[in-house]
Amino acid sequence: MTHTLTTPRLRLRKLQPADAPRMQALCGNLNVSRMLEVVPHPYPDGLAEEWIATRPTAWRDGTLYTFAIEFADEFIGVIGIERQDSGDHAIGYWLGEPWWGQGLMSEAVACAIDFARDELGLEKLVSAYFADNAASGRIQEKYGFRVTGRGRLPSLARGQDVDGVYTVLQLGNTTESAVAP
């Protein structure tokens, strides 16, 4: 199974302990952490190191495939696919604020979709995003995610549950790449 994925502008690779300081700095931005369910604000020292340390075991167990997103050899975010208790696989992602609005997360999501279908053999992905995160909604819509419901999602950084949107993407058996040539 491939552990490093590439797109025209990005490299998706396994997380490394050296990513922790950068992760803490980027997730320490309230504009980032408030759009994630389980990331606190302020972001405490040591949390990134602890979180990164759990990734290799989860990868080996087949429960979570997490990639650091690199742009111009710089760590800028994370994307992952996690097996849920229901048996579904969920895609989740975040990007540091300086790189918003450049199409980078769209590129990373397309690559992760290809990985889910081609490497993991998945037939569908589920996801959820906060209703006030229009950018995430646009990315999912672009790649064919369909809204399956609405509800409340926890936001640790906000300290409350927030309106959310649940989605699903049917991957099917197509061999077409989600990443444009």
C-alpha cells in the first residue's frame, strides 16, 4: 500500500514526529481549530506529539490512514480516512489558514478519494462538516458528496455542539482518477 501520494502541487505522506511543532502552530489558530470536532483551543503543548505517535499503529491496524499535506516541501495540513464503529470510512481534513483559497485542499481530497477507492478498495466515504464551513461543503460538493442529513456536531474549540451537515460519496468501481490530468 502506498504511503506517499502526489498530486501536481502536493505530496501526501505519513506524519512524522518533526511535524508536531508546525501542527501545533497551525491548529493553534482559532480559525482552524473551530472548524474541527476534536481539536481544542488553545492547542496545548504535547498534544500534537501524542496524536502523531498514535498514527503508525492505527495505520497498521487498518483503522486510520493519516497523511501530512506538504506544499513546496512545507507541512500545511492533514487529511485522513478513518474506519468508523459503523464500518463506514470517514474522510476528514484541515489546512493551515495561510493556504486557504488556493485549491490545495480540493487537490488533497481528490487524491485521498483515489487512495480510498484504488488502494483501500472502498465503495463509499462518509464525512461531516460544520454548516458554517462553506469551503468544506464546496469541496465535498465538487467531488460528488451528497448530503444525507443535518444534525449537531461537537466542537471542542467552540465548547459546544454546532450545526453540521452529513455527507456520503459513492466511489463505485470506476477507475477514473478524481485528480484532473
